[in-house]
Amino acid sequence: MQHRLPHSPHQQAAERGPVGPDVEARLSAELAAMVASARRRALRDGDRQIDTAHLLHTLLESDPEVREAFESGPQVARLLGYLVQRSIGYGLRWQSSVEDSGAVPTVTGDGWSPVAAGVMAAAYGRAVRRGDPFADGVDLLAALVAEPESRAVEVLGRAGVDVRELLVRLDGWRSGAGVSKPEA
């Protein structure tokens, strides 16, 4: 039996704020398409909810600016390799569980894991702080990386990504300037 994920999810996690049409309406067109792709990926994988690993996977496949944030092409390839293994390897233990930070026990039926819902709201908050009405892929990546209890951070760590260093690079992101690469 396949689970159906709604196209306009609503999330009211007490500490995270609203997610759903309000936040989804504030995504760039490119990011909205990526979220739709993550939704399809979750459905195809047999997962009940979109989690942060689905979002990371879609960002890496679809957004050249997100790929630019990583140290090298081989690092991105390694990350994609881990994410592809999700349905046949270590990710199987995720299929029957809800991604949750543990802060507030939550079981939702809205199509978003509690952590992914918080990350979506944080991505929009990042866009607002820089004066943009729409969140983009780099905003979402920064929000994913900043959530230490996320499945995305687990995958990043397994692939050898220094999450703190990546977050510093992303925090330095400026509109049109790209991601600052570390000095060699």
C-alpha cells in the first residue's frame, strides 16, 4: 500500500511555526519544483513523510548553486551515492519512523516530518532576513545543515562533509555572490 502525500501540507509544530501553503507560497519557483520532486521521491520510496534527506537529495540533483557549496564534485558524488542507497541500505530503518528532533514528540499525517517542517520554515526565515520574499535552494541547504538532528546532517557526516565548515560558508552567502570557497 502506498501512502499519499498531500500537495499542500500544514504543519503546526509548537516550536517551529507554520509550514504548508503559507511557507510553500514563499519559495522561489525553482525551490517549489524541488519540493514537489522531494514529495514524489518520498512517495516512490514508500515513506510516509518528506524528510530532510529527501530535501537534500533533491537539492543536490537539481540546484547548481547548492552543488557549488560543497568542496568538490567528488564530495557531491559521494553524497548522492549515500542518498541513492537510502532505499536499499541504511535508510531502510528510516522508512517506518518519523524524523523528529525529540524536542516535541509529534506524529503528523500532513506529509512533512517535524524536522523537515522546521527546516522549511527556517529557510524562509533566512530569505526574509536577507530581504528576499522567496527562499531558494541555498536557504534550504543552510537550514538543513543547521539542524543537527536531521537525517540530512547524518548523511552529510557519513559522506565526510564538515558540516560546521559548510554552515560557515553558507552563512557567508550573499545574493549573487555565490558560496565562498575555502582558501587552499
